[in-house]
Amino acid sequence: MEKTVDVLLGSLLETTLRLEQVVGVKDSEPDEWLSLLDEREDVISQIQQYELNSESLSSTQKQQLEQIYETNKRLAPLIDGRKQGVQQQLNNVQRSKLAMNTYNEAGPNGYGAFFDRKK
């Protein structure tokens, strides 16, 4: 049992560090994030089956969990920052689309000039 938990914790730490690297890349794809997050979720569910408590963990396992925790604390703001950036881009696109639709609607025009209608 100890060896399996060690392997699972090592896998979780490795996946967490890979996720941190991928999120740290400026133009990385969120689809990559999702695959790594799914992989992490699978490993966590396997670890949870062992019903571990702090007394049953070795010092090495506790250090791995601490490192995973610290990495997660650094990851959350990075992911939130990227999410806000994407949301801002989406808002800008929607505003541009709304402005284009406002001026492209059928209405009176005269030889290339347009007449602005208040709404």
C-alpha cells in the first residue's frame, strides 16, 4: 500500500508541476489545462480511496503534499488572471460586434454617407 500511495503522490506532484508550466506559458491553450486537470482529478480520486490520515503518511509523503499545496496556491491566481483576460477580450469583441451591427443595419443612406439614428 505504501508504494502505491507513493507512486500516486509522485504522479500528482508531477502533473501539478506540468500544469503550472503550461499555465505559465503566455499563449497556452486552455484545452491543455483541462486535460491536465482531468488527469489530476483521476489521481486524486485514486488517492482518496486509501482514506489516508496524517498519522499514516511518511515524512516524504507529507513533503510531497506540502509541495502540491504550495503549487496549487500559486496556480489559482495565474488561472484567474488568464480567465479575466479572456473575459475582457470576449467583452471587447461583443462591444465591437454591437457597434458594427448598429451602423450596418438597413436605413437611409446617401451615396456612401450614413445617417446616424439614435436608439
